[in-house]
Amino acid sequence: MFKQEARSLKRAWESVFQGKKYDMKSQRTYKNLEQLYEDADLLNPLLIEKATAWASKFNGDVIKVRVKDESRSLEKTFRIYEGDWRKLCDLTRTTIVFNSLKDLTNCFVFMSQDSEIELIYVGDEKFRFDIESESLSGYRDIQLSCRLRSKAAVSRRLDNHIVEIQLNLTPIIELKSDEGCFHSLTHSLTHALTHSHTHTHSLTHTHTHTHTHLLTHSLTHSLT
């Protein structure tokens, strides 16, 4: 049953992104990091509201987090992006968690048909439920890059800001929340699903947001 649902999800992925060109995701419209972070703060509640609406239709639960903190973003900018802060496309992000792959698939298809969101194709490596190419073990999710096109986002000129949405399953999130278990994740996903809980999962992440000139100062001096 799970393999059938996984194949159905892959077909949905291929259908949604068929004909779409690969997009080197970048916050191209921003002139400085300060503005990028200010917009990320404004966009975060809009994303959570939208994700909550999607989740409620498909028995999902939203993991609400604040905007990614500056220290992590700074590390990622230079460790992965060679100093190009415009590649920070996950400052505003959220995860929707489902108890079944069927609900996850239905939600993904529904999102793809929502006129208030633009899905960006950034490669099939963001689809981590492909049971044909890998063994059925390890971390799994779908990672979506998108822009909100809702009236609220457009009116505040936030509709070009790229955000990240992950779609995942309850047992994977439960394993991930246990650091030791996450790092030694060798059991099959099928096994994990047979031991899944039916309770609603909730997680809150907090951080200290010191904002603009601290990060700008760090960016200026980090390469010296």
C-alpha cells in the first residue's frame, strides 16, 4: 500500500512540474539583506495562515517556526552559497505534517492548483519519496520553494519573496525530533509508519531576532 501511494505521489510531482524550467532560486529583487529580513518577518504569519488552511483540509498539522535566525543564515551564506545572500530562500519556512502519504499527496496536488501560490521547480532532488531510485530508508520529505500570490502578499509587495514549505509524515518528524534516533536512522520507512502515532504533532521554534545591522556587520567582516 505504501509503495503504491509513493508512486502516486511521484506521478503527481511529475505532473505538477511537467514542462516547467529549472529555476536557480534566488531573491533577485532584493538590493540588501536588511530588506530581505524585514520582508521575511512580514511574510511569516501569512505563510503560516496559508499553510494552516491547506493542512486543515487534509488532516495535516503545521509546524510553526519563526524566521531563521541570523547566525544560521550567516553560516549558510558562506559555507554553502559563497557569500551570495540572495540564495537564502528559506528564511521564511514551515512544515506540514501528515499521518498518511495519501493525505500528503492530496494536499500537494491541492496546493499546486491554488492561485495564491506559485510553485518553483528547483530540481527533483527535492522530492525525497522516490522509492524506485533509493532504498526505502532514511530521511524523507518533499521540499517546495514558492512565492505567495495572495492579496495580502501582493498588497504588501511580498509576492516576489521565495519561501520554503516542507511536506512530511508524522513518524519521520518524530524520529527527527530525537537527535540520536535521527542520526542513526536505519529502519525502513515502512517500519516507521507501522509504529506511527495518531496524535497531532506540534512544534514551536524560538530564536532571538536581533536583525539588521548585526548581521550586516557580520557579513562585512566575516571574510577578514
